[in-house]
Amino acid sequence: MFRKIRSSRDPGKTVFAELYQQFRPYLTLVRRRTIRLLKTYPKQVFVAMVITLIFSVLYSFGVLRPLAEKEVKVGFMGGRAKNEKPAPTIEDGLSKISSTGNKLRKTIWIRKQVDSVLAKERLDHRDTLFLESKLEELRQLR
């Protein structure tokens, strides 16, 4: 298990060295063109970098939000427009989670009841009516 693995591989050849060897012509071409571009247009490249940094900082702090988010639709007398929905709040999300949990709990309870009825050897008309009522309850839960 702890035996030393002997290899006749050249230790200077790694995966990255082989990849570099394979793509060397393309990489040197890209490097030469980049250097030529930077030497030809140094001011323009610098200005583009500074502008990119400024927009990056402004965007990260939320100054450049989309215009639709900044606009507030105001109806008559400063109230909301009729077709605008109120903004969702944390309480709305929590109430949806709790109602979904309640529905899931009720579904599991109904399933246990249905399984207990279906475990019988013979079903009569009362069992059929019971199963139909539970099926209707499941439909209403959805």
C-alpha cells in the first residue's frame, strides 16, 4: 500500500507544459498583438480601464439601478396606482411557507387514512364514499 511508485516519466513535462507547447503559436500571436495594441493606444486603453472601474464601483453600490426600479408609480392623491401590486414582504413569504407546510401535513394525514382503508380485505360502500371525500379534499388542497 505504501510502496513507492517508480516512473520513467520526465519530471519536467507536466500537463501545463504540454498544453503550452501545443498552443504556443496561438499564445505568442495573442501576446504580440496585445503588446502592439497597448503600445499603439496606451491612453485609450487606460481611459477604458478607468471607466470600467468606475462603472463597476457604481454598479456594485447600486447607484446605477434600472430605471424601472427607481420609478414609483403614484396614482391620484399620492396613493398607489390601481394596477400596481404591493411589494412582497418577509411576512408574505413566511405565511406562504407555513401554509404550504400545513397543506403538506394535511396531505400526509389524508394519505395515512386512505392507506388504512385500502389495507382492508373488502371494501364496502362506506369505504368508497370515504375515499371519494378524501380525494375531493386533496383536490381542494391543490
